[in-house]
Amino acid sequence: MEIVSMDIEQIDVTALPDDFTAVTDQILLDIREDDEWESGHVRGALHMPLDDVPARVDEIDLDCDLLVICRTSGRSFRLLSYFAQRGIDGVCVSGGMVAWEAAGKPIETGR
């Protein structure tokens, strides 16, 4: 995954719904590893580990607003830079799951 530095739009966790299950116009893409996902994730998020994304991008509905979350935003920035080079827009969830939990937002555990 080739990365080029560029401006990436960010959104604060407090601006997001607590549950993405019924959200039809946004996708919350969680790109953390399986063990991270199982220890706590946002209900209704789409899980796809970062290394799997390039081969599975067709599983993402790119007609929706794409929000990307990881643990603290580092991997999200990497993926969004990669996507931007390919003409795919997305927004980084600022601070990732660490910020999500710090804001007291609910998490779901397990698969």
C-alpha cells in the first residue's frame, strides 16, 4: 500500500451515532485486527482488517459516506491516503476507538 501525505478530513466521535445498524447513508469501516474488533467495536460497523481492504474494497458501498476507524487514527490515515490516490473519498474518525470509549460511547464485544 503506497502512501502519499495529504489532507484527510476528520470527524469527532461525538458527531457520530452510537449504533450504525440502521444507518443507511454512512458506513463505519473498522480496520483493526480481529482481536481488537472482538475486544470492543461499534455496533453496526463493517469490520475489515487493514491488510484485507485492497482485495475486498468491492465489499464497501462507496455510494455511502465512508467513515474509517481504527485504534487511534494512524491506520485510518494510511488507508484514507491510499483511497484518496484512487479517487475514493472518506473521513477519519478522530482518535479512533480510544476516543470512542473515552467519550463514553457504547461498544459491543465478540464477533
